[in-house]
Amino acid sequence: MPDPLEGGCLCGRVRYRLDPEGATASICHCATCRRAAGAASVAWATVPAAAFAWTGTAPASFLSSPGVVRTHCALCGTSLTYQSAPDSIDITLASLDDPQALPPDAEIWLSHRLSWQPVDPARNAFARRSDED
């Protein structure tokens, strides 16, 4: 079993730990992720909800769309998680202490991609979600 991974926000108040066993990672180009993070795209690790735990101050949360809860640090604003189902959670890869530990192998929501945002041809590509194409 791989060692747990840890991460958190820019100011260090909000911290978490996850078990990377069975994790997947992708880069999302959807408009909602772009707006929530203020970035051209967002890299996410997806793990079972039971494999994830907050270890520091609890983050702030908000409903970004029906059934979707996003979290961020209330102090520094770092975008941390996305959850639309109770059995899994997505964590921003850039908030990991070692973002290199889970390299993305797919790009999703390419139908929303900004024209100036490059796509890596070595990754699996999906117009929408990877489970829809």
C-alpha cells in the first residue's frame, strides 16, 4: 500500500490526508472549475471519500451548482475539493504537498477548453466527463 499523501492551503490552516490507492487524476477544462479556481484549467485527484480526511482547520464550503459542494480555505482562498457524490471526492492536485505524486493521465471537458490552453496529446482526451465519452 502506498504511503498517505498530505496537502493543504497556501496559509497552512486547512490540511488534509488521503490514501492514494486507486486514485485517478485528470485535468478539467470546464467553465465552472475555471471560475472556482481562477485558472485556465484545474488538475484533480479523485479518491473514495473514505480515503480522505481533513486534519487541520475545516475548510469553508459552498454549493457551486446543484448537488456540488466545493471547499476552500476561508482565510487564503485556496480551492481544495469538489464533491458531487457521497462516495468519492476530488482534491486539487496543486494543493498536495507533492503534486508530482499523482500525475494526470486524462483531460476532461475539452468542449469548454480555452483556445489558448494547450492539451497534452499523451493524455486521454474527453469532450465531457471521462465516464460519458
